[in-house]
Amino acid sequence: MARMPLAERRRQLTEAAIRAMARDGVAKTTTRSIAAEASVSLSVFHYCFDSKQALVESVITTLTDHSVTVVKDAIRPRATLEETVRAGFQAYWDHVRAHPDEHMLTYELTQYALRQPGFEHLARRQYGLYSDAYAALIDQLTRSMNLRLRVPVSVLARYLAAMTDGLTLNYLVLGDESAWTEILDTLIAHVAGLVHDDVHQA
């Protein structure tokens, strides 16, 4: 077996865990099945992760990074604020449609962490990551487009995280793609309304 840096091996095992958990469920996924998915020995797994908590935290962080990366790549200043915001949410929506199992897994991880004694902080970390990701994206936009917000960044970040979370679960349950365009229009209108009019219209 080829040797590789610890960080790279952890990434390999984390991605293997995501595939296994999305396929079999969090509760049914074992360290042995993750090692098999990654084609490594069980000893390699235990060398990289000293507890299931560490693994679950790595999975949560990586899943969040998957979504945030596509949005970051899509968001850049465009002709209007609406076009810029639409590009970011469209990129996220495309990721949900392309990887529904990953997004379903995020909800399962939340429930698992809340129900597993000693894991509750991982659910809080998960939703903290969502808000932090939005805060960073908002800061990026306000700086690049010289925007002034009507509400604090932290409030808007948590609001958008909650809205996105709810809309994603709604789609995973109902599977109604036809409603997305109108929902996106409504979301963009809300976001634009939280920017001061003088800057928004400039």
C-alpha cells in the first residue's frame, strides 16, 4: 500500500465514509466498512481517526465544504446584485440536484449527533459551519460590490442558513423541481431587500 501524508489519508477515509454513510446510513456504517470502502486496513483507519466523533466531525466539515466550494466558485460580482445572488443559489441548487444523497446525509448526521450521547456538540458545530460559510460569502460580496446591509452579517448569515436548510429538506421530501424558479425569485427579492436602497440602486 502506497504511503501518503496523514492529511491526505484522512481526506481519503472521510470521502469513503461519506459514500458508505450515504449508501448504508450513519448508524449502520462501521469503521470496518469505511476502511473497506477506502481499500485500506482497519489499522490505517484507527491511525487516522482516534474516535468516531473525530470521523463524524470530519464528515460534517467535508460535506459543508462540498456545497460551499461550488457557491464560492459561482459568486463573483455581476451587473446587478440580483444576478450575483442568483448565480450563487443556482450553483447550490444544482449541487443538491446532482448529489441528493449527500444532502440527505447531512440531515441524518444532525439527527444522529443529537441522539448520540456525547455527540450533541457536533450538531451545533454543523449548523455553526453553515452560518460561518454564509457570513464569509456575505462579507465577500459586501466588500467586492460595496454593499451596506440593513441587518448585521451574523443575523443575515443565520437567516440564509436556516432558509437554505428548510428549502433543501423540502425538495428532498417533495422532489418538486418545478417550484424552484419561483422560490429562487422570492429568495433573491428578500436578500435584495436587506441591502440599503441607495447602494442597491447605484
